[in-house]
Amino acid sequence: MEIMWVLVFFFAFITIVFVAFAFFFPEWVGITGKKALSIQAHQKEDPEGTQHAPSSKDID
């Protein structure tokens, strides 16, 4: 019976740790966070399908 409580508390602890990592470090657990979304927006093409020439800061 006490092994059941150990497993329940272990599962609860692992779940709480996962939720904390998902909140503070979403990219570490496979969630697209603000940083990844900003990178995707930067790489997106415009609606006509043409790409813009890279700026000087992108080349350096």
C-alpha cells in the first residue's frame, strides 16, 4: 500500500516539474515559445511569395 503513495507523489512531483519547465522554458519541452515565434515571423515570406533582400545586419 505504501508503494502506491510513493508512486503517486513521484508522479505528482514529475508533473509539477514538467509544468514549471513548460512555463519558464517552453522550447526545452517542445512548445513553441515567444522566441521561436519571433524567429518564424522574421523568416516568413510576404503574401506575394517574394523574399526581401537581406539587410546588412543579416550578412554580418
